[in-house]
Amino acid sequence: MDVVLTEWLSVMLRWLHVIAGIAWIGSSFYFIHLDLSLKPNQSLPDGVKGEAWQVHGGGFYHMVKYLVAPARMPDKLTWFKWEAYTTWLSGFSLLVLVYYLGADLYLIDKNVMDLTAPTAAVIAFLSLAVAWLGYEALCRSPLGKHEGALALVGFVFLVALTYGFTKVFSGRGAFTQIGALIGTIMIANVFAIIIPNQKKVVADLIAGRTPDPALGEQGKQRSVHNNYLTLPVVFLMISNHYPLLYATRYNWLIVAIVLLIGPAIRHYYNMRHEGKQEPLWPWAVAALGLITIAWLTMIGDPWIKTGGVTPSFKAAEDIVLSRCSMCHADEPVWAGITAPPHDVRLDNADEIRRHGRLIQIWAVQSRAMPPGNITEMTDQERSTLAAWRAQEAPSWLRCPSFLCGSDQP
């Protein structure tokens, strides 16, 4: 496929994905807020759970929710589904275009597992389906009737999958895959449970039958799951821009912490919307989790040792020119790359010095570059780059010794 066409497809799909995601998350958050803020009123018709008055855009709105369904089918009914469907379809298309077709760069790290591009893509694709089946089995099992236990088992399930992905794919690929997997579970909740159950209720109303309350209860359960998973998915979507998150030895643990922080924050707002006393512990969890993530990204990795390495810019320059400049040059020679990624040029001494901070983050404190270590940069070479940066970088940019150890940059 033409490189320019591929880039345009990537931009358009990414834009569509973000727009649809905003619409889906926005409507999801709104209805969770509405559901939790409903207040009972004796003057309301039978079968109505509660009401909420809202003001927006200069107008007043009166919302009511039926426990199961109204007595008759309304003439006009708005369905909320295409926001979710478009988010997943655009996201999956982007996943195929960038990560599966570009598996050599974005999905595979031969230091982790020596895979071919087709094999990596097939494993990634099948894991989406298998993980959803596992989640569905958990929800339909007796465990599904106990939300606390289900949440705990679900957390362990996702963390275990993340750890497994880090043993198969590159760090970036593992983060992308667990994000896509959680997103697939969320859209499957809408496509396979929530919307079909709503359609059954509508069909019962039209036929004059009394709808089964269990249908609404099951749909509500999956909607709540989606609500608590939203913030971790958003984090994972943007994480591929931050190598200190995905390309360190603690990447799977970082995902585990995010899977705690996101639901904790959502729980705080859910309690607030419900009018209950706002708990402070979610913010303590979030603060402690973020501090822990920052610490995990700062303590370095065992393959980087500056002790005993003589810092030399010439040695660092030779490494960058041999391992990085085939892509990061005015005229890249790597197949499929027509311009230096992110406009970063590393083909001469001045440019290498100018981008020293990026080199430290992407190649020293993480293994993000070269992507999938496709040019086979050695641990000794990374240590040489670390020694050079420890000598030339301003002291305020170096990792403190009490965090990283005396031999860390």
C-alpha cells in the first residue's frame, strides 16, 4: 500500500476514533450520572424509579426512568449504540493498519519473543476473542451475582493477560493489545448484551407482554462494568506516546495500578452523583498510585549500568548513527518511512546532542527505541549512551541517586 495513502488512512481513522470515543464516553458518563441522581417522588406513575431535573443551555429538562419499561411503546425512541460501534470499528481498523500490518515495528520485540509478523498479528487477534469469552463466562457464572468478587477476579484476569502480553509482544504492543482487549470487552457488552436486551424489552412491549426485569438488570451490570473500565482504556490509548510507561520492566505492574486508579476515581464521582457522602479514599488511591508509577519509571532497568563505562560522545554518536539514523535522517533509508519520525533527526553530531533528552528517555531509561529493537542495539551500547548522558545532561534532568541508584543516569 502506498505510504502516503497509509498515513492519510491512519490520520482519518485516528480522528474518527477519537470523535466517536468522545461521543460514547460522554453519553455513557451522562447516563450513569442521570441514573445515580434520580430521586423518588410519590406523584410519579407506577413503575417509575425516580426523576431528575436538569438545566443546560438555557433550558430545563425533566428526566424520569422506568424500572423496566413504560406501559406502552413510545412513538419515538432514541437508541445509543452507534457511538460505541463506531469507536470499536475505527479503533480495530487502526489496530490492523498500524500494529498488525506494521507488526515488525510496533508489535514484535525479538528480545522478548522471536515472532513473524503474521504470527504476532494472529496471536493478537485471537486473544481479543478468547479474552472476551473468558470475561463472558465469568459474568454468566455464579460469580456474576457477586459484584465485589467478580470485580476482584476480573482485575486479576486483566493483570494476568497484561503480564502474558509483555512476555509475547513489545512493551508498546502489550499496552496497545490490553487496551484493545478491554475496549473489545466494553463494545461486546453493548453489542451482545445491552442492545439485544433492550430490543427484547421493546418487542415485549409491542406484543403486549410484560418485559422480564432480568434483562434490564443484566444490561445495567454490563453498563456499570463499562463505566469503571473507561478511564483505564483512555490511559492505555495515550500511553503509546510515553515510553517510560510501556517500555520498562515494570510495564505490567503499571497497567495493574492504572486498573485500580481509574475505577477508584469513577467510584468517587458515582458516589457524588448519587448524593452520598463523597469518599476521600479514591483520591488517596489515585495519588499513591501515580506516585508509585512515577517511581517505577524512574528506578531504571537492570541492563543499564553506567559504572565502569567511560563516557564518550564519539562512542555515543557512533551508536546512534548505526542504530537510529536509518530512520531519523533527512532521507530515511528504512522501507516504508519517508520522513524522520516526529521530525527527529539523528544523523549528525549537533542533532544528536540537541535530542539527547529524547535519546535518554527512549533508548536509555526504556527500550522503546529502536522499536522492537529492530536494529539490535545491545545492552552495552545502551550503557554507553547512559554514561554519555550522565556526563552531559544538566543535573536537574538526571534521575536522583536515592531513586535510581548511584550507577543510574
